[in-house]
Amino acid sequence: MIRARLVVLAAVVAFDSLACGQSPGPKAIPTLSPLEQKLRASRFELHIETGKFTGNAAPVLEKAIAEARYVLIGEDHLTREIPEFTSVVCRVIPERDCPP
């Protein structure tokens, strides 16, 4: 059943491309605007592995947390990653700022 749907979908896409005067081959990659280029260049990747931040965003975030007077965490409700993220943030906050 799934295979039949995929075949039908492929046929519809090919027909649509031909009907619009386009070849069914790959489309040209659009040129990025200067803003999009800057956004992509300043993108960071952040992961949490074994209770620590990893990725090229980890040192940036850890430095910002260590130098901050306050750390505010906003959350989307029903997101299971927030407690894990918050735990790692609390581990990164310098001990001088944590009550005994």
C-alpha cells in the first residue's frame, strides 16, 4: 500500500513538473540573501550528552552563563528537554553563586 502511494506521488510530481514546462531533474539551488548568509555563519549547534553541553555552542553558552548575574530559562510546556537543559545550566553556574 505504501509503495503504491509512493509510485502515485512520484508520477504526480513528474507530471506536475512536465506540465509546468520544467524538467523533472534537480532544481537550481537559490542564492542566499546577505542576511541568510550571516544567519547561517553565526549558527551554533548545541547538544546535551552525559549531563554536559556539547557542540560548538557549548563554550559560548557556558561562558555566557558563567559571566551572567542572572540566568533566565523560558520553556515551552510539555517539552521533556527543559528539565535536562536546566540541570546542565545549574551545573555550569559558578559555585560562588550557588547557595550551600
